[in-house]
Amino acid sequence: MERMALLQTLKLCAQATSTREVIPVFSCFCFVGGSEIVATNDVVLVQAKCRTGLECGGRAASLLPIIENSRAREVEFEVDGESILVKAG
């Protein structure tokens, strides 16, 4: 998928994540049905369409910088057990 489109969606969703990890899901991106990204901090919820092919969750503080700092045009995701592998380039 196109990295810049994904980055734009993740930045939008990041506005609804918490920096405090009292409840872990509040600091995560939730990839739903392979076609949506959802984030909530229990006050704000952001839901955005984005075809990632993922059905899992990942820490926003870990995923966003990887996508943001990459210079690749395209990125791919692969779930490996409890990890999300990001392939860029």
C-alpha cells in the first residue's frame, strides 16, 4: 500500500490515542476487517477507512514512527504471531 496514504490515516487516528498506557488499547491502532483503522482514548474515537489487510492491534507509539521515518513509497504488513512486521521498500 502507498506509505503516504497510510501515514495520513495513521496521523488522523493518532489524535485519538493516549500517551498514558493505563489501559493498553487506548494507546493502540486497531486494524479492523482489513479495511479500517480505529483508535480511541475513551473520550475520542477515530475510525478511518484504509485497506491494510490486517485484523489486529498495534502500539501507535511504535508503528507511527516506523511509517513516518521510512522513505519507501510502498509498505506491506505481515502478522507473525504477536508481532506486526513492516516491509518497506
